[in-house]
Amino acid sequence: MKNIFKVLLLFLPLIANAGDYSITGASGRIDMNLRGVIAPMNMAKVSMCGDKCFHDMTGYDGMYHMKVQPGEYKIYVNDILMSQILVPSEKYFDVAPLIYNSDLGDM
């Protein structure tokens, strides 16, 4: 009985901090507006900048995935500010899809 109690004491800190995540898997999608037609934007450079900057490129489906620390971030697509978000302390966080206007890149 004492051995079971010792094992429980060893795992208690892990159980108590089960919801405290120092790294969050953030993912989202970038779509492109081409004369009124919305399509996934592939090969877009996505940056999430807060205290640190994290970078990724979108795949053919327009999706990006990053491991970030919880906090406030500005999202840049091809170096253009698109959104500001708050990433909570969770295991995974889905960022709402962003629509990149193709006219922005022609400036």
C-alpha cells in the first residue's frame, strides 16, 4: 500500500499541470482572393510574431503549422500584416482562415 502511495506522489505534479502547456501547436489556412474566386494559397510565407517570430510556408492546401509559446501574435503573410491573435495555453489552437487579397502583393 505504501508503494502505491509513493507512485501516486510521483505522478501528482504531472496530473496537476496537465492543462498547462508551454508550447502550443498552432495551425491555420491562408486563402487567396483571385477576382472573387477563393482558393488555397500555396507557398505563402506565414510569420507569427510576438516576443519571438515563428515562420512556416503553406502547403498546396494553404495550411501552415507552427509550435509557438502561448501569447499575443501578429500574423504576417508574405510580410503583410493580416491579423492579431491571442494563442491560449492549450495543446492545439486553430487560427481562423485568413483571406489574402492578391492586389496587396502588387503594391
